Amino acid sequence: MYFNEHNPPHFHARYNKYQAGISIENMGIVEGKLPPKVLSLVVEWGMEHKNELLENWERLQTTGQYQKVKPLV
């Protein structure tokens, strides 16, 4: 996530030469591309951390600050 991002609420995922914006609401790709296997891992992680991601989205939009979310390893 970046400060002053555009809607819909989303986060960014990168894998090798691929990158995508992922909707927090429905975990669908809003921009970019990821390999299917990677996308399924990112979606699983996103579902586990959905509340944290939404809280970070709101916090970034209002204060420019965020809390780290445990990364996908």
C-alpha cells in the first residue's frame, strides 16, 4: 500500500517480474498480473489479514501511517 492511493482499497504484490494490485474487499486483481499459483497464495494471505489490511488502508488515507502486516513467507 502507498499513501494517497486510488480506490478501491487494495494492496500490491510482487513476484519476480510480475506485480499486481489486489482488492482487499474481494481479493481480485485490480491491475497487473501474477502467475495463478502465486495469486492463490496471495489471496490466501490476504484473506487471513483482511481486517489488518482494511485498517491500514484507512490509516494510510487519513494519517499516512501504517502497521506492518506479517508477510507471506
